[in-house]
Amino acid sequence: MNLLLSVLTILLLWPSAVMPLESSVDVLYLKNGSIIRGEIIELDPTSQVQIRMQDGSIMVYQIDELIKITKEPAIIRSERPPLKNPGAALALSLVIGGITPIQGTGQWYNGEVGKGFGYFVAGMAGLGLLISGISNDEKGPAAGGAIIYLVSWAVGSMDAYSSARRINRENGYEGY
């Protein structure tokens, strides 16, 4: 029971532990309508402002060209979603689903939350039947629960691996 509580606590706290800290960027609003984002490296309130752009270039603007200067949360853009590791998706499903009653972790890793929840519910239903059958000394429900649990674990593990490969292909990664 302590192991289950520990795993549930880790799963609940994990998203807040791995969330990136919010960074900020300097933003210049120009009278011509342009919005310039970067890092101010020099500011002379009487004449000009120098700002380093994301690509490393330095731009200089006269103070009379500006409407305002602000600091805003950085907008992080990427060309395409991150690569999914099929082995990690498979390992999460096999290991977490194999040693705990929590199934669907490989799907959650892949970003398929709904599908992961489906495998989680199937695994919990199978486990519930198994425990109920064992505690009531009924072999039929116990065997049915064990079969549901094991099938959802195996199918979920295979699905996590193949889904990671499919997601990578859909996002333009070669070799998947």
C-alpha cells in the first residue's frame, strides 16, 4: 500500500517538477507598428536603445521611434513537436503497468492522454475484478480480471511503442 501511495504521489507531483521556469524577453513597440523582441543590452533614455535579437544580431533604435518598452513572457516556438522515443514509451508501459496498477503511462508520454486514460480504466477494472474474485473465492471473476488486466497491459505496451513511431512519422521525423 505504501508503494502505491508513493507512486501516486510522484505521478501527481511530477508535472509541476518538470515544468520549465517561465523566462521573459524585452519587447520594443515601435511607432511604425513593429514589435521587436530580444534582450536590451544598452538603454540611453535620451537617445537610443540596443537590443540583441534571438539570432545574436544587435539592432539599434532611436528613442523617438518607440511607443513603449516592456518585459513579457518569452514565446517559445519550435519548428515541430519534439521527437518521441518509442523505447521510452514501451518501457513506461511495460515497467509502470507491470509493477503497479497504473496503465497508460506510455500513451501519456506520447501525449495521447485520452487513450492513456482508457488503458488506465481497463487496467483498474481488470484489477478490481481480480481482487474481488480472489477475496470472494470466485475463480471466474478472478480469471476474467486477470485476463483483462494482462491483455490491456500487453496491448497498451505495444500501442505505446507503435504510437510513438506513428507520431514521429506524422511530425516529419525520418526512420520511423
